[in-house]
Amino acid sequence: METAIYIRVSTEEQAQEGFSIRAQEQKLKDFAQIKDWTIFNIYMDEGLSGKNIKDRPAINRMIEDIRGGLVKNVLVYKIDRLTRSTSDLIHFMDLFNQHDCAFNSLMESIDTQTASGRMFLKIIGIFAEFERENIIERVKLGRERKVKEGYTLCSSHASYGYDRASGQKIQSVNEEEARVVKEIFDMFVNRSMSINSITKTLNMRKVPTKKNAAMWCRKNVRNILKNCNYIGKVRHFVDDDENYSENEGLHEPIIPEELFNEAGQLLKRASIIAPTKKPREENYFLGVLICGLCQKKLTTHNRYITLKDGTKNYHGSYRCIDKFVGCPSGEIKHNKIEVVFNDYISRISNFVVGGDIEFERQEKSDINRLKSIESYNKRLNKLSAKENEILSLYVENELDFNAYKSMNQKINKDREFINTELEKLKMPEEADLLLKKEDIILSLKENWNLLTDIEKRQFLMKFINKITVTSEKSKNTRRNTVNIETVEFNLKCN
């Protein structure tokens, strides 16, 4: 009888129980010889779990040979070598019956050519699946206990900024990655950079990711800003909101808890005040304006008027995103919003920015700033070398004009971005930063008009959740009357 010998052993079983694949093979060969069976082939899945079939190449080859009529008997050491799933076991039974293939298990002395053998096979399968479910429960409890004791699971890999070598219980700080983590929090919280801007900055500087992926993406940066590992905590059930938990960890933190919490608050508010368009400096109200009629966000509508002398004059305005699908709200000019906002804050009695809520300058780390400048300068040098290289190729007719033009435009675009970032890093302190702690604005009413457009936007994004406005047409005139209904501050107002 053409017999297939199937052997499987997982790495853990081999290490813990000495369940050698060679020992199984020899015992099964001896048994087949005693039974006078012809061995058609030996199928081995080494170091693989028995939880499913699709991930085991050897057993799939055996199944194809059974379907092809090449195998008429299957011999295994134990039933759980074949499968631990009752449903898979029943599937094998149907397969064996359909193709007139017998089944034998050495340790359980099972012969499926008898009714009692087939019944016993199903019973054994039920207990095998029961054992597997028990193993899963024990692993789950072990992981939960590990987190409660302060150990990071690092299921696939350690968080960016940390390393955990094989056999190491407590993750250690990766100094190079930790500097990037600190810079990401600094850019997001202190420098008011968007996640898109941070992502682009990291990619332009060729900062490697944890898995050395080609590019950073928004998800990478957002996950770092949400990861409590960086304040010395460990987490469990990250993708399960209902069972998610945090515990004090045993590893070294990378950033202060206060900075992490502030980043968390900004992330929560992002969905509320995120602009529908990228704002210009002059459109500093974009993102916080809400239509009083339909409660939808207001977006910008910009006009450029060419004057007689050829210069272009910019006119900014806002309108409801549902304007063309039924909302009757009119268009609102930016300067009107500025006027009514000034009027609104002037009527708030004793409006003061709280003493512990400070409109302050970002306190950049000189080391991080100098490193960023150095990195950008290196990138500029590489762009110049690349520019000379493609020019030489074009001159030597190894590159056609269209290809040269396209590559040169890409280089110029990258250079323009880098120069813009360098200008920001090299700006004088007065233009680059907001107000220091000793320059706290005690009265918004008296100082609002002294702020630059950039400073106004940063204040609005940080301290105001939303401004609800309405725009109604006035009688006997084409002009609209603009009113601010409410201003929801992200701070205490007296």
C-alpha cells in the first residue's frame, strides 16, 4: 500500500520536549516496514505550528498527491501532528474517504478502515483542539501579566526609539532614534508644525524608519505622538479601545509626561479645527470658524485682482462648505471677521489668559536646530552634485532634453523646500518664535492687534476650539451682516 509519512514539529516543542523530527521519522519508517507498506514519500513541516493547513507547504503537497491517487495510506506519529483543529480533522476524514485513502496514527493505534477507528479519531481531534484553546488562554494571561509587571511586549518589534534584543526583558533606549522622537514632539508641540510638515521634513532629511522603509508617512508620525512608551509606560490591546490598558513600565522614558499630554490634547483637537484647505498666513481664522446655520466648517475662497499697474491684490474670504448644497449662509470677508472678533473680545469682561496657560515662544533645542541645519546643508550639497551630474549627461548626449528638464525641476523643487526650512531655522529670535514666558500676554484685548498673522493663527489653534459665525444679507443693500454667536475658548475666562 502506497503510504505517505507526514511529520511535523514546532520549534518550541523540539526545544522543550526534545520532540525531534528525525526521531519521528525513524519510528514511522520502522512501523511501515513492519506493516509491509511501501513508502511513497516523506512529508516534513519543520518548525511550524499545527493551527492551520494553508501555511504548511509539505502537508499541502501531500493533499495534492492524495487527490491525484498517488497515496492510499497516511501514517503520522500522533494525530496532533496532522492538525489541532476539529474542523480540519473532519475535512481530512472526508478527503481520505473520498479518495479511498486509509489513515494510521502510531501513538493512538488508530486505523480509519474501521468504524471504531473513525469515531475515536474525531474524539481525539476534539481534545487536541481543546488543548490548543487552553494554550491560547495561557499565552493571553501571560501577556497580560507581563504588561502589568511593566514589561513591553514588543510583539513584532520595539517602538521607534527603543531596542530589545533577543532574551532581553526590558527594552533599552536607541539614542539615535530617541533624538528623532524628541524632535518630532518638539516640532508638533513647540513649533506648531503639522503632521504633514513633520513627515515631509523627515523624508527630506532621509531619516531612516524603524524597519528602514523608504519613506515616513503620516501614520508613523501620528503613532509616535500617541505612544505612551515614551513617558515610561507600557500598553496592551493597542487596537482594541474597549480593552486597552496602560501600566507603569520598567524602561527609561524619552520625553517628559507634560510634553506628551500636550501633544495628546493637540491630536484630539485636530479633527475639530483641521482646515479644509492649507491656510495662507492672512487666513489665520481658517479651521476654527463654524457656520452658525448648519454647524459645518467654513473654508476659504480667495480672489486675486490685477490692478492697473500690473500688481495682484489678494482678497481672502470664508464660506460654508455646504454653501452649494443648501446652506443659505453668505460669504464672509476676512477683514469683517477680524472686525467682529475684535468687537467680541472687547466686550468680554476682564478676559485674561490664565497664569498657567502661557502664550509662549517655542523653546528650541540648540542642538536639534544645529543638527537640522547641518542635515539640510548636506542635502543641498548632494543636490548640487546631482545637478552637475545630470548636466554633464545632457551635454554628452546621454540624456535627452525632456528628461534633463524633468530631473532639474525636481532638484530645484527640493532645493526650494530645503532653503525655506533653513530660513525658518536661521531666522532672528523675534521673527521665529512666539513670546517667552516672561512676555506672557496678560490681556488679549490689548494685545491681539499687536500680533503678526502667524502669531494670531498659532494662538487661535492653541487656545480656541471654535468660533460660530453667521452671515445674513442686510435689507436694501448687497452687503452681509456678520455676527459672532459664540467663541469656545480652550482655557478659563473670568
